[in-house]
Amino acid sequence: MLKLRYIDALRGLAILAVVITHTSQFGNNTMLPAMLVHAISRGINGVQLFFFVSAFTLFLSVNARHGKEKYFTGNFFIRRFFRIAPMYYIAIIYYLWQDGFGPRFWLGDALGVTIGNITGNVFFIHGFNAYWINSLVPGGWSIAVEMLFYLTIPFLFYKIKNTQQATVFFLLTLVLRFVLDIILRRFHLMQNDMLWYNYLYFYLPSQLPVFALGILFYFIIKDNYQPKVKPYAILIAAVFLLTQYLGVVLLPDHVFCTIAFFVLALALSRHEYKILVNRFTAYAGKISFSMYLSHFAVLHWLTRFHIIDYLPVQSPAGAVANYTIRLIIVLSASMLISTFLHHFIELPAQKFGYRIIKEREANSQHHA
């Protein structure tokens, strides 16, 4: 399969953005300049960059293997399982040990983690339950969404064949998200409003337009598409902007951010600017999954041992310096841990999956 260095770099930028935001949620940050706080908070949309890149690489992968494997669909799911499950299962065990089985914010009024919650996470169906989606593994909501999206890939690959169809799919996902948002904001399925509104951001229909943009990007790259702006396209864009102005949010904030990522990815596909595509960002991209799951633990233990702040925060400059030191420590520790996990958990698990696929394909040829 074609390896694109800027794609690894985009993953790296995504995990760096997420860590930047989460690091600001620990320690003393009260005197950070408001503009910096706002910029740091935008890093949370690094998750959407992950989703965008994931959709692109999934289509790239299935296209490279389509027609070359007898058990094409089954092999796809085997690869995806061994890419995600081993590390996620370790994360489930670890965070249950770290945080225990007691109550927590994402469980609302529930007394603690249940066997059902654990089972839901093991089978990656926790995305269907507003109490389960993010209550066991920190950031586990994104794994739930990613795994559910995997289920749609074989169908979408057969149905979406070009840039035009990918554009239509993107527009349909916006409509689906908008309609469901109206209905589900009116008819709550849980008493805690905050958790319910968070769930309506987390769940797959909300994130589906992000994946759709990744698919659209795939076709633009694949076909070296040179878009020609037609009058109806301008009209559609004008309607979307007008609806935003009138308060009808057809393009939510996280989709706007993904459009910006789309433009960034398009620019990097034309020229890999070293400030963004370099050895550091590419390497961070390679270990990004382990880093995503482990950096929460690093922040937890720094807080637990009271080594989350390092300088007296008596001025904005002191607050910035304190936050910068914390960020460097979190990044360094997370990358060190993730390097180990990547080489000793992720890669061996993926190789095991590949061996299963190789044996399946070899047996099919033997019996042919």
C-alpha cells in the first residue's frame, strides 16, 4: 500500500494537539492569557483530524487489497481488530486498576462501573450507551466511534466510486446529523442534560461528516481531481453560510475544523512543508494510538505525586512557563511509554493478524 509521509505527520499533529489540550486541564493554569487558553482548547479537535485521516487511509488500504484477496471483507475486519483491540483491552485493564470501579463524571448518577459497561467496551458497543461511551477508558468514545465506522467501510467502498458520490455522501451525513440532533435534543434518553448533550457530540452520526470528508479527500488524491467551481456549488455554499448566520447549525464547529484539516491535508499533499512534515511529527504519528491511550495515565500520575506544577504562577509569563514545562514532560513521558507499547504490543498484534490472514488466503488457494 502507498505510504504517504504527510499522513503520518497529520496523525502526529493530531496527537500533539490532543495532548496540548488535555495537559491544560491539569495543574494551575489560572493566569494563562485568554488568547492562549482559547488556542490550546482548540487542540481537542485533533480527534477529528484522526477520524479524517482514518477514513482516507482505510479507503486507501481497501482499494489496494480489493480483488487481491478471496476473503476481502473478513480480512479487513481482522486487520482492524488487531490494530485496535489489543491496546484497547490493555487500556481497559489498566484504567480499571487506576481509577477503580466506583462512580465518575461520565457515569452520571450510577454508583459505579458495571459488568455491562466492561462488556460493552470489550465488544466495542459502548458507543450505543450514553453512560458507557466515555466512562471506562479516558477518550474511549473515539475508539467506539472508530470501530463502529469500520463496520460501514465495506459497504461505503462498494457504493462510493468517485468524487461526486463522495460529496453527496458528505452532504447526506450533514442532513442525517442535523435531523437526529433536532429529534434527540428534544427527546432526551437520559436525565443528565450535560451528559446527554456530550453524547450527541460523541456518537457516530455527529462524527460521520468528518469521516465523509476523509473519504472525499481520498478520491481527490486518487483521481488527482481538479475541482471546477460551478454555479450550483456556489449556491450550496452560500445556503450553508446563510443557515449558519441564521443559527441553523448544519455545519457544527467540529465539521468546520475538519474542513480546515481538509485544506491543510490538500496543501501537504502538494508539498510536504518541513515545519509540519518532519521526523518528529511523522514518528509521533506512528505511535499516536498508544500515545492517545497512555497520556491520560501520565497526567494522572503527575497529579497524584504532586509534580504537575513546577514554578510559582504569579504572572501570565510564569503561567506560560509552568504550562510549557508540564507539556514537555507529558509529551516526553508519553512518547517513551508509547514507543515501548508500539513495538511490544501494537506491532506484534498486527503481525499476528497478518499471519491469520495469510493462512486464510493460503488455505483458500489450497482448496481451490
